[in-house]
Amino acid sequence: MATDIKICGLTRSVDAEYADAAGVEYLGVIFAGGPRERTPAHARDTLAGRRARKVGVIADQEDEAIGELVETVGLQVIQLHGGADAERVERVRAATGTEVWAVVRTADGTLPDDVDELCETADALLIDAHVPGRLGGSGVQVPWDRLGESLDALDYHPRIILAGGLTPENVAEAIDLVAPNVVDVSSGVESSPGIKDHARIRAFVAAVRSAGVKE
């Protein structure tokens, strides 16, 4: 199974252009606070003309505001942070007509009790490290071996997007242990918050594409 790539926290058109040309499948912009947060107009300009699918990272915005973001920026996927539950996933999908990813954060690789309902409702489950006071982009790694066991135990197996501390140096190991559909990187390919390092993007893409390939 090939693993897709999402480069998140984009703040500059030059970085989005480079990642798009490198063949990544998803480009992410943030509307949920932190040093990588963008205005809708800036995000639209950053992602304009790109081939990859456009993902907006959302926190606690109202459904109507999310719909306006989708229209302004041209988003194709909404990534819901802030304690998304199945009801909110359905509301946002109805309001926007987009794919909706629900974010689950874990400190120890175990998943919350209500994850089964989310799995059946969301288009994908994005799993990130739980860091108090941070919604993402922390660079903290999820315990992949424990997470892989937790996912194997699920009754319903959704698409999985893996985030949290991924780098060109460790992403192949993460893919081996978790087998995600998509790997999501932000700080792991940066020289500073929001400023992507093109050499690290290139190395990350190469590591993902070669993961699991046997000589």
C-alpha cells in the first residue's frame, strides 16, 4: 500500500510550490492559531494553482465560518481539531460538502473510548501527539508501536493520517509500525516555524516513497 504525504503549516507560496512539484498529495494551511496561522486571503494565495488537495486545519470556528473558508481558499478537506465528535463531523460535512478528517490526540498510543463512532463518521482519522496547550505542530512523536496495536484492535478500520514528530529520518519506521494511509509533517521539514526547508521536504518524500520497498 502506497502512503500519501501531507505537508502542513504552509505559510509561503514558494514552499507550497516546491512541495506540490515534489509530488505530495496534500497541502495544509492552518486557521487554528499558533505561529503558522494564516488569513483566508493569504492561504488562498499560498495554495493557488496547486495540483495537490488543499486541507484547512480548523479549531473551534462556527460551521458558517468554515463554509466561508472553504469557498475563499478552495479547500477540499477540513481537518477538525478541538475535540471533534461524530455530530460535529456530520455538521461540517453538510455545511461545506468537503471531506472531513477528525483529529484524535494521544500521549501513549491508546485511543479514546468514543473513537469507534468517529471512525464510522469521519472520512479519516488523523492521529497526533497530545501536548497540553498545543493543537499540533509540536514535533512530539506518538508511540508508534502502541498506536499500531490500538489500531489493529479497532472493529472498524478507517483511513489513518499519522502526524506527530515525523521527520525524514524516522518516517519509514513510523510507516512500518502504523501503516497509515497518509503521513502528515510540518515542523519535521522546517528551518523555523512556518519556513519549510526544501532539502528536508525532498528527503521526506524520498523516505516515504522508498518505505517498504524491498531490494
